[in-house]
Amino acid sequence: GEKAMSRLASVRRVAAILLLALWWGGFTFYALVVVPTGHQVLKSKIRQGFITQQVTNKLNWLGGVTLALLAWQITAARRDGQSPGPFRTGAISFGVLVATLAVLFWLHPRLDALLDPLSRSVLDDNKFYALHRWYLILATVQWAAGAVHLGWLAGMVSRRQEMNG
């Protein structure tokens, strides 16, 4: 009954936080630690770029799974009548996450097409770096929206605890 639904809601919220933290945190760790370390160890931004190509594919798919769970969470918040201010924050940050991920999914194969995996080289530097710049800008916007959304989810948990405590 009601207790089981409440438990499911708690599990959903915690799972949403953990999955978003994995996606967002994974991207953060990769950008801040792995990429600079890879440049130092490999002595090549291009060789590091071929690793990043694979990692960002995985991060984008993890993002898709995460957004599916976050969509369920947003729907539940709407259904449960979350107050308009906090709900708007969650809905807007979710929308930005969806939009940026969709464009990143669109951009990725276009960047891939400009790479030659056999020679480990960039086929058209100007085109690649122009598209890559957009990829980085959108990934940064996505990162910021992820931080906002993580805060929104954490706020939901703390508001629930205050109501129940």
C-alpha cells in the first residue's frame, strides 16, 4: 500500500542521485584528472583524444540511462505536487541535460568521422576543432545543469526528511 509506495519513492530518489552522481562525477573526474594525466603520460593530445572518444561514448550512454531515471523522478515530483519554485529548477535543469545530451549524441559521430583510427590522426583539423569546441561548450553547459539537478535531487531528499522527521 502506501508504505510500499513511499519506500519505492525513496529508492527511486536515491537511485536517481547515485546514477546522476556517477554520470556527472565520472565526467568531472575524467575532465579534471584523466585527460591532463593522459596528456602527460602519452605526450600526445591526439592519442589521448582517441581514448576520450571511447570514454565519451560510454559517458553519453550512461547519461541516457540516467536521464530515463531522472524523467521518472521529475514525473513523480510533478505528480506529488512539489512546490512550483523547486519543481521549475528540476524541470529546467532536466531539460538542459536532455537537450545537451541529444546534441552531444548528434555531434559525436561527426567528430568520429574526422578521425582516422588506423593512423591515429585527425583528417581535417579545422573542421574537427570547430566541432570539438562546440562539444566542449555543450559538455560544460551539461555539467553545470548536472550540478543544479544534483542539488535539486538532494534538496528533495532533505525536504522529505524534514517532513517525516
